[in-house]
Amino acid sequence: MLLCWATCVGSMSRRKNIGRWIFTASRRLSMNNPLYASVLKLGRKDIKQFSIKDEYGLHKVIYSLFDKDEQAEKRRFLFCEKGGAFDLSSKEYVKQIILLSQQPPKSAIGNYPLKIQSKLIPETFLSHKYYRFEIRMNVAKRDNQSQKIMPLKGKEAILAWFLQKNASWGFQADPVGLQITAHQVMRFSKNDKIVTLNAVTFQGTLQVVEPQLFADSFSYGIGRGRSFGLGLLQLAPLTDDLFSI
């Protein structure tokens, strides 16, 4: 069964245009908990309403979409900003945010309605062996002398870091096709403290090597900075037999 949900989210290609979430169901591995994929669109009025000026402002809006769960042992939702696109229904350019969560997000904050759509992900979405992927991560490493977390610099060092770490996330990326498509230093104030994140976007194809680790990486995110839109593993299944016709 193939379920395609076409939305105005950012494409997993280099173009900043209409993309797709594509979920393919088969019958091998199931996710531990139900998961929902959502797209939130924020127009100029919405951004002004919630005073969104930086990543922390967006963080507060996203957190307002879910009830606080004091009993939750792991993060219940992830999000990633996908840039802007023209929204045909509102006839304006909107900021697009994709979300992955264990419960559907609210459709309003207080009495203020939001433009948000959600779909339940088929429980066998993680059954495939090969995927195309994109992920935006905080790339950093602890310095042996100072013991401080320091940002990694240089394309080769960053790619080597990813390939060294990816087995611990349950998959192996193809080193030939692995690309860095964006690199941004995120810097903003939170509770009078400056937060700095070394945000790097990776794209490529992967092979699942540890299914449960892979499922956890997808469900709960990878790395630091997940509270601020990093660590969401975006996937599109590839055929398991790459040479089938």
C-alpha cells in the first residue's frame, strides 16, 4: 500500500519548492508508538501574533502545540523548519515547519487558530532497508583538553564525523552520495543566556543496519539541539531491490 501526502513542505532536493512526505507500508518492522507527521504554516500575521524573531521564538510556539507530559521519559515530538513557500489558500508566503509527534498537535493556541495538517504514519513505515534522507544536526565534539563542546569546522571533518557516528543511529549512509547542503550558525538568547548551535544539513541515501536503533533515531531524533528544530530524520523509502524493474 502506498500513501502519498503532497504538501507545501520543502523538497528534499536542493530546490526550495513544493515537496512530499511519502510513506510506504510493508509488513516487517512496526514502530513502538503511533506517530503523526504534521505541517505547520505560519504567515506574516501569525509570526507577528507570536513575536517569532528567532529559533527560541519558534521553539515556544511549537511547544505550545502539545500538552506537557511530566511522565514522558523521552521526547514526544520533533520539528524542523523547511523555509518559505507560497501558500495558495492564503495567497501569501508562509514559513513551513514539519513535525513528528506521538500525538496530534493542537490546531490552535488559545483561541488563535493555526494552519496545520496532520497524518498518522503507517506503523510499518520503517520496514524498508533503504531510504533517501535529510537531517539538520548540531555538529559538535567535546574537546579533550577543555572538555567543552566545540563546533566542528571544515567539510571533510564534518562528513567524517557523520560517517563515524551513523552506525550508532542504526544506519549506514552511502559515503559517495553524502552531501552537506546547508551550514548555519544558530545564535539566539534563551533566559538571558546565549545559545549557539552549529546547524549542518545532510542529504543522502542510507541502509538500515540495526532496525530498533533506526526506529528510535526516527522516533526520538538524533543529537543535541532537538528543542530548537534539529535532529529530525526525514525519510523517503527506496525500493529494497535497487536493481528491480
